[in-house]
Amino acid sequence: MQFIPYSCQQIDDSDIEAVCRVLRSEYLTQGPAVPEFEESFARKHAAAHAVAVSNATAGLHIACHALGVGPGSLVWTSPNSFVASANCALYCGADVGFVDIDPQTRNMSVTDLAARLSRAKAEGRLPQVVIPVDFAGLPCDRAELRELANQYGFKLLFDSSHAVGATYRGEPVGSNHADVSVFSFHPVKVMTTAEGGMVTTKDAELASRLRLLRSHGITREASQMSAPPEGAWCYEQQSLGFNYRLTDIQAALGTSQLARVDAMRVRRDALARRYDELLAALPVFRPARQADRESAHHLYVVQLDAERCPAKRRDVFTRLRTAGIGANVHYIPIHLQPYYRQRGFGPGDFPHAERYYEGALTLPLYPALTYEQQDYVVNALKNALGA
Ligand SMILES: *Cc1c(COP(=O)(O)O)cnc(C)c1O
């Protein structure tokens, strides 16, 4: 059997056509394809504004900036995420803290957040921004998070890198409840532009700040300038921004991929349900399903149940890799990375995230995975677990 990765992009002829059309056109960047992609992404996610960026890390960076994060600010996120969810605050000179996860959903625990907020309030050091992560594509507890945000006055920046196309109480993520949401289009995610990301918000002023920050802090709109421009060549730099633009080549791929996002999600959902059934008798915890939300199923992560399962995660991982299966682990808790340990974090700080990590194992899940390949993965896992 061919090597089975944990995730991979799905590129079809219409994607290739779309990219080739841009290559034959006048603009490779800053042409019409980016605003077209932004409009279709905003429509799909019921968001008033969508700002395309070069990757989700850049999106998280300018989102923090636009929300006013700077030296002296405090930002909290989930330790069960990719390091970018925390690094974005440090880029702005802010301090980072973490909130432990709910072991069932593996998302930020609302209970732990509430407890930490009440302590932080007593100590006079509340976070300005909280960044919950829709882990594996399962939407976080948005209503409860919004209530706490209103009560304690922090902004909610969702890292929805895994959650393109996911829904919460019938609405797409990226619209309600969030101040800002960020999505990733890296090839392992649910849709791709190679590198790429999107920032959505319902706030017009935030959106225009994000657009400025994406492109050097420069505007070419006469209506936004401090004085009437002397001529059509004029532009104004109004803040210190970056070059975080997406190209037209990537945006065309994005629009084409977005048209298949629902179909790809349905396929991922069918494969995830099939895993749920095939793994039911094994000594592992399967991903949670919640009736009021639909996961984008970016990842299918099982957690070995230490009480029922004598096998070590490391050995199970190695046996799957030896069988040609690209098992993976999501995530090493961010606070246990050497860089974060240097900043004062350490083992024991976020016990649920740490315990989850000890047994976590990501199995292959992507639209082109066949049932035959999936059966092969399940059998290899059974053997590796000694079940
Ligand atoms: C992939 C990922 C990112 C970073 O996305 P890029 O587009 O690669 O910059 C950030 N947060 C999470 C949770 C991710 O999975």
C-alpha cells in the first residue's frame, strides 16, 4: 500500500484551470482575484468583511494589532494548538497566558477560563484578547465565550485555522460571536491556496485597519487620506504595516477550492463517522461530537486510554509509521516548548492539555482517503494497540 499521509490537499482540473487563467492574465498580484475570493469567502461564512492574507500566522498577527494588542497587553490562548496561536501576541510585544482545555472537546475550557478571569480580575490583570482555537475543526463554545467576553471586556479572536465551513448553532463560524476570526489555507488544512489565510470580522473599522496592516499601512483611497491627493500617483502611509498580501494566483485557487468546501466536508464527515464505528471497541477516546455544531473535520485525533490500553503512544505511532501510515500528533502543548519554558511555563501548568497530549494520535483523514485505506489504518491501529 502507498504511504498514507495524515492529511493532504485535493486539487482537481478546475483548480488547475483557475490558476492557469490568472497566469495568462495581466495581474499576478493585486488584481481582481483577491477581492473575488474575499467576497465569496465572506458570503460563505456570513461575515461582513473578509481580508485575505499570506498565511494564517500573518492573519493572527495583524488581527492582534488591529485589536490594539501591544506592549503591556495580555493575551490568552489554548495550549492545545500550533505555536502561531500564541506567537502572534508576542510579535506585538504583549504577554501570553494559557487556559486549559476541556478533555472531552479538546477546546478551551469555559470553566477554566471563567476561574482564571475571576482570579485575574482580583489581581487587576485581565486579558485584552482571548484566542480560542477550533481544534480539529470543532467549533468552540461560542455563546459561553461571548458571555464572558462581555462580562470581562476582552475581545474574542478565534483561531479558526481548522474550521473553514464549520457551523455553530446553524451559523457558519467566522460571523457571530467573534470580534475577529482567522482561517488557514495551508495544504494540510480543509481547503488550500498553498500558503494563505483569511481574516473575517463584522466590524467595518476593524476590517479597514486590517487592510492597511496587510499592505504596509498604505492607502490609495483618496477618501481615506489626510489631505486631498496632489495626483493619482499619491498614496499615504498611515500606520506601520507589513506585506502580508495573498497573490491572485493563490486567490484563484482559493475561490475554486471554496466551491467544493461543502462537498469535501461531507466526505470528511462520512470518513470520520466510519472511524467512529470502526474504532468503537478499541481502548481509545474518539473525537467528541456536539449536536449544536458541525465540525470541519480537519483532523481525526484519537487519545489512547491509559487505563484500558497497555501500549505506549510512542510505540503505536512507530508501528503505524512502519506500516506506511503518516500518523501524527496534534499538539505538543505550546507551553512545553523550550521557548515558552524560558518564559516561565512548565509541566503541570495545564494538566488537561498535558494528559491529552500524552495519548494523542492523529489518524489519516482527507477527502481522497478510500475506505480500503481507512480499513488498513484501522487494522494497523488494532495490531499496534494489541487489541
Ligand atoms: C496551521 C495553523 C496555524 C498557522 O497557519 P499558517 O497558514 O500555516 O500560518 C495557526 N493556528 C493553527 C491552529 C493552525 O493549525
